[in-house]
Amino acid sequence: MEDEQSFSDICGGRLALQRRFYSPSCLEFCLSCPRITLRSLTAVTCSVWLAAYGLFTLCENSMILSAAIFITLLGLLGYLHFVKIDHETLLIIDSLGIQMTSSYASGKESTTFIEMGQVNDVVINEAIYMQKVIYYLCILLKDPMEPHGISQVVPLFQSAKPRLDCLIEVYRSCQDILAHQKATSTSPEGGDKIISASNRRSHSGMGAYWHRQEDKSEQDHDPASRIGHCDYVQSFMHTR
Amino acid sequence: MGLVFRGAAEAGLGAASAADRPGPPDAVPNPTPTPPAEGADPGSSRGPGMVLKAFFPTCCASADSGLLVGRWVPEQSSAVVLAVVHFPFIPVQVKELLAQVQQASQVGVTVLGTWCHRRQELEESLGHFLEGLGAIFSHKPWFQLCRERGSKSWSCKATHWRGPASPAASGEDQVMLIFYDQRKVLLSQLHPPMALPDRQAGDTTASAGGLAAVFDTVARSEALFQSDRFNEGPVRLSHWQSEGMEASILVELAKWAAGPVCLFLACLLSLISAASSCRVFKLWPLSFIWSKLSTCEQLRHRLEQLTLIFSTRKAKNPAQLMRKANMLVSVLLDVALGLTLLSWLHRKDLIGQLADALIPVADHVAEELQHLLQWLMGAPAGLKMNRALDQVLGRFFLYHIHLWISYIHLMSPFIERILWHVGLSACLGLTVALSILSDIIALLTFHIYCFYVYGARLYCLKIHGLSSLWRLFRGKKWNVLRQRVDSCSYDLDQLFIGTLLFTILVFLLPTTALYYLVFTLLRLLVVAVQGLIHLLVDLINSLPLYSLGLRLCRPYRLAAGVKFRVLEHETGRPLRLLMQVSIACILPCSSKGLREPG
């Protein structure tokens, strides 16, 4: 079962969220980023060639022009292969794990798979990004030393950067599967998890988390009531 | 199929009692309780409607019908299928084989279910026969995988066998099929390091959670994959090596020969390192010289590397093995490049030409230096220098250059012989030759180093003197006890002499500074050339060529994790996933792969 919805990202670009429902325990979200436009491509090419022509008139060396063409081609290929992400996919398989795939415009795919045993939770976090405050979805990984601690935060959809409405859709479905997985978990702490899954769960640790009710009956409520208030806001540095 | 079954009954089934004629299992009375009725698995708290995972090898997807053999991991509620046993078989022999494998590999291999690869719809009798098999090889849960020949539709059922007394209580669970390539999983070495030899049979690794348990199972079941279809054994298996075991004669020969060769080389290397660490070489002048020469450094480094490579201890984990392999490949490349250089030098008789050209080059360098000093002694760049100091410094350095030239001319008859021996050292590797080149450059430009040291010392003295007298000029003093500047009252004559000296030093500053600048720049030039050579040496030493080669030729050996792909899915059919090994990419902006716990 497949359905597609249209959202926008933090800069206002169009995003398309495709949701594929394979089974109650397997779900896939595919978020397509805005494509590279002809206008931006033309603008970059023209500016590079104007600069090269300016240099050529100064130096009278025709190698500059061929070098400019070479640079433009290589730069475009490099951009398509290493920088421009076409779509990002999130595949959640109950009792196996969560897989994130980024597909680049040249067809290259880079995949990260996190086992379910290491996933503590999936939450929506708030961050300051340049002059904006944005929301992002992230996976919290368990700390092997401390049973209830968080060792790492893995942000999702970093290139697409969708807005909150899109994130809530993904978040709800992830929580359904995670709750189902915790309820039917066969690990020795399965007993505790079943009990705690139906109670209120709160998180401490790094950053600001959303305090939410894990009560199944509240799932259809207005999303605003499910989002609590942050204690503090952490700054989110893009390393790209 | 019925024939086989009756034959099985006649052969004696031992403790496991079963129906001795095909028919619905509930119609046959079972006098003795079947083994799995020992109760629910203590570790699992499974409820109805849970999804079980079945890891199925891709090579068995086209195999004929038979029994599924593998291991059941209750914590992950997943079944790892290792091989398929084909009809006809005798259950007792299958059980014997499994017991043998279990003993040899410490993996709890059992019969997990049935596999059916058929052309059309399931016949009644076949269905009952397959269910009857469940009574012989009782396992909970019992998997029944089925595939239509030539199509992609699969069906699987997993039933809890609660005993023939209450068949209605057997619940069915949903099964998720995960295909995996046995060969890739084995060769990518994603499993945790080898377990201790005194583990109990069937013991699950406590630390290997999740998928690591699956990889561990596959990796430790080597004993099951030893028999291929050309074996005349009683049981016919299907797995990734059933077409014939993969091995390479060269690799086997190399492994066989590696033992004695390593032993011999290790003894030789230990003798050499013992000889080099004897007390004679640790006396002061020699140890100082050894520490300064980069050739000795490089030779020591190579000796350490060779000792590590040829040590008779096996590598403990894949990372160490990779490091050893990288070192070996870099040593071999080094020696190959060195021999190429040697042959090139000898072919064109470059050594003789080099030796002939060395003296004129040294003379030329000395002449250039003299010109430089003459220029400094005049009015360099239009600056007006202090005539007297200029002449003193200039003559001092000119005398040094004269000494140096005489020294070089003294050495000239021996240059060719020395160079020839140096060229021979290229047999030990290109890095050694490059280190010797760097040392020769250092020796030939020793006078520049001396000039730099003189100029730097003079400049340093001047600066210290200036700063101290400047403090005196302002009426301050450096307090050594408190490490700070304090005020101080000087006598009149101290102030007078101090001010005089300060003026003298200030006016002599440009001359000294200029000499210092010129010789520092010359020294920087020499250091830059030596630095480039050392960079090249480090590059050859530390480039992981083996890993690069693996990345190009056998990328699955550098696996960093797994990735899953959902195959075509129809409603009503089980979910099918393909598990592939994902490769660690060299570039930083790519996949990070599986994160192992801890």
C-alpha cells in the first residue's frame, strides 16, 4: 500500500513524502528533495564562464577557457555524485532495525543500518539553525554501559529538512512500530518494557526531548498537545 | 515419498517416535511424548501474532524440496537456515550428521522445518507427509517454507508444535523471510572474533546480540559446509559450497609453506635485532649519530615491520591481519621499487655520472654562497650596513666556505665508491635509498646549517641584550625569582653604560638581522627539500595498499555492515527482504554501516 503527500522543507521548497506500507511490521518512508533547477545550473555556468572570459581578456591565454569548461564539467559531476541528494529513505522493520538510505543525484546510495537492539527511541528534537529554530527527527541509541542512558543521537532527513507536519507523520508511524516491537520483545527486560510502554515515559539526557504520553488512546489527538515544551534548546551544527 | 517413510520406520527411529504410515498426525497415537513437549522455551515470552524471522540462503532458493537445517535463536526469535537436506533421506542418518556437526562446531544445528519447491499446488499426501516429518524431527516452531517453481511467490508457515494431544492449540505465527548470501557473509567476516574453545555445544554467545548472532552461526558452521554434492555420503545437502568447495591451490600451498618460512625468517630477524641492540652501538657518539641519521631510523622501522610480519603468532582479529598484510605489501612494493631504481641506475651508469657531477655542483654552490656574502658585505637591497661588523661577519663566513670546499676536494676520490655502495642499498628498498639521499643532502649542506646556527645565535644574543637594556633604559629589571618585570633603581654609571650599549646594539641590529634572515631562508630551503623526501618515505611506509587493493577487487572483505532491501511484496504473502553486505566507503560522506554494540 503506497500513498504520497506533499510537504515543504524549512526553506520553502517542495518535498514529496511517499509512504509504503509493506506489512504491520515493515514501513518505508521516502522523502524526495527538490530537484536541481535549470535556472540555478545556468546561473552557475554563466558566472564561471564570465569569470574565465574576464581572466582570458587579461591574460590572453586560451588555456583558461578550456580549463573553465573542464572545471564546470567536473564540478557538475562532483556535485551530482557527492553533494546533491535526490531522496532519503527510512525503512523500519520491526525486530530488525532501522535503515536510512540517501540516494544521490548520480544514483549513488549510501546506507546506514541500526539494529533494533540499539535503538532507544525515535524523537522530534528542536534546534537553532542559523537564524531559525527548526525541528528534526532523530534516533536515540542506547548506551551499552548504562541501561537507560543515551549514547548517541542520529539525526534523520538531514538533507531534506522537512517541517514539523511531515515529521509528525513519520514520527507517529515509527512510534507505532516501536511500541509494538517493545510490547512483543523477547529480551529479558521485556516484562519491564511492556509495563512502561503503556505509561508515561520521559527522557533525560542530552538536548531537549519531547515529553509525551505513550498512551495508545491519545494517538489520534491533535499533534500540538503531544508536543511538550522543551527545557532548553540546543544548537545544531551542520557538519556538511 | 511413502516408500522412504516406511523405510525410515523400518530402520528404527530410536527415541523419537513417529507415525509409521503417512496420514494426518492427529490420527496416530503417540505412546511416548515427543521431545519438544518439554514446555515453552524458558527465555521467550512470545505471544500470538508475533513475527518470526527466517534467514534463508539465496543459494537454496532454487534447490529441490527437502528439510531445512539450521539454528534457532530464541532471543531474536529468528531461525538461521544453513542448508537443505534433500529427499530421499533416512532420519537417523540426518540426526547423526547433525550431531557430528554440533560436536565439531559448537553450534546447535537442528532440523528447523520443511522446504518445498514444487510445480503446482500442494497435493494432499505431500502435505500430510511434510507434517508427518514435523513429528519425527520435532522442533518448535516448525517452519514450512514453500515456493512455486518459476515464480516469485513464496509462502511460509511457522507452527508451534504443542504436542499431538492438542493440535488445535498450535498457533501460527507470521514469518518474515530474509535472504542472505552465505558466501558473502562468511567472507566479509562480520562475525565477532572466534569464541573460546571450551564453550558448551549449542551455547549462544552472550555478547553477540542481534545480527551478530546470525553471522556467528554461519561462520561457525564450517563443518556443515564441508560436504558437497560429489560426496558419496548418506545425506545430500544443499548449501553455498554444494557445487564444490572453493579453494585455491596457490593459497593452500602458500599456507603450507608459510609455517617453516616464517620460522626461519623470524630466527634470522631476531639474530639481526639482537646484534643491533648490543652495547657497542649505545655509546655516546655513536648513539647520537644514529639518532640524527634518518637512514638508521628507517632501517629500524623496517626491521620492526618485518619482525611483526614474520612472527609465528597468528593475528588475533581481522584488523591485525589487515595491518600485517598492509605492511607486507608495502615492504614488497618498496623492494620492487628499489630494485627498479638500482637497475635504472646501473643501466645508464648514472652513478659514475653522479659522482663526476657532484664535485662541480658543490663548487658551484660554494661559489654562489660567496657571491651572496659579497653582496651582503656591500649594500644589499640598498640598505646601509655597519661597515666594520659587516666585514667581520662576511670574512668569518667566507673562511668557513673555503674550509668546506677544501674538505670536499679531499673527499673527491672516494665519492664514487661511496655512491656505488649507497646505490647497492637500494636493494633493501626505495625508502632506504631515499633516506640515504636525505642524509647525503644534510651532509653536503652542513655548512649552511653551521651558518644558520651562527647567525641565529648572534641574533638571539643581540635580542636578549636589547630587551634587557631596554628595560634598564626604562628603569626596570627582570626578577628571576618572581619571573616578572620589577622596577629597579640603577646607579648613574650603570645607566650611562647601559644606555651606551643599548645604542650600539640598536644600530648594529639591521646587519645581524639581515644575516640571520638570509641564512634562515637558506636553511629553510634545505629543510623543505629534506621534508619532501621524508614525506615520500612516509607515504611508501604507511600507504595501506592491501586495503586499497581489496577495495577494488574484493569489496565485500571490507564490509562495514549490512543493508536491507524489500523485495516484491504481494498482500497475503510473507514479507521478503534481501540482506546485503554494505561496503565501507573510503570517502567520508558515505555509509557508516552497522553499529556494533560496545
